[in-house]
Amino acid sequence: MDKESVELCIDANDSPAHSQSLESSMSTYDSMMQSLHEELNNAPPPDFMDFEDLDFFKMDCATAVSFDYEMNCTLKQLKHIAGYYGLKCKNRKGDIIQDIVLFEMDASNEDTVLRRKRLFHYMDLLKNDEYLKSYVMI
């Protein structure tokens, strides 16, 4: 049986110039990272109130929610939402949307709003299930 020989050649560049170059680039990288960390840690926190007034921000959110309800919900769906919140159901879509948005923008109603959204999401999942959709009446 013939034995094959394997030759392995590793060229290690141990020259002083190569070592200095490698150390220099590592030193540069470390100093750049250090200065970046210092800059981020010492920067003042952004003050978002400088950009816009809080009331303007709330009004902008209310407008976006109103537009979403206008474009994506039927009158029947809006009446279900209003009914869940215990709001008086009106006959005009715009009036119902206004009442719902006012209710949802009130911070004291946040838990109720989040619960309604979660439960209505579950209801949509049930309505889209082949077996369970026959049990959902809404």
C-alpha cells in the first residue's frame, strides 16, 4: 500500500511592518468606536416637543384614525364598535366615527380600546375559519 504525502504550507507574515499595520488599524477602529460611544452617551436626549405641539400631535392622530374608519369600516361595523363602547348609535357614519374617535383618544379609555381591538381581531379570525365561521353571528 502506497502512502501519499501531503504537504501543507502556511505563509505567516511575521514582518514587523505587517504587525504594526494590523495594530494600527485595530487601534484606529477602537478609537473610532470609543468616540462614537462617547458621542452617543453624552448627547442630550431629543426633545420632541420642539418639533410639534402635543395638541397638534393628538389632532393628527385623531384625523388618521377617523380616515381609517371612514375608508375601512361599514356603518354596521361602526355601530358594533360604538355599541361595545356603550356609545349612542347615530344614523350618520361621520357622527359615529367622531364619537368613536373621541372615545378612543381619551387616555382613560385606553384599556377598553385595547381590549375591544384584541377581541374584534379574534372575532375576525373566527369569521375567516372554515369550521367556526358558522358560529359567529356578527
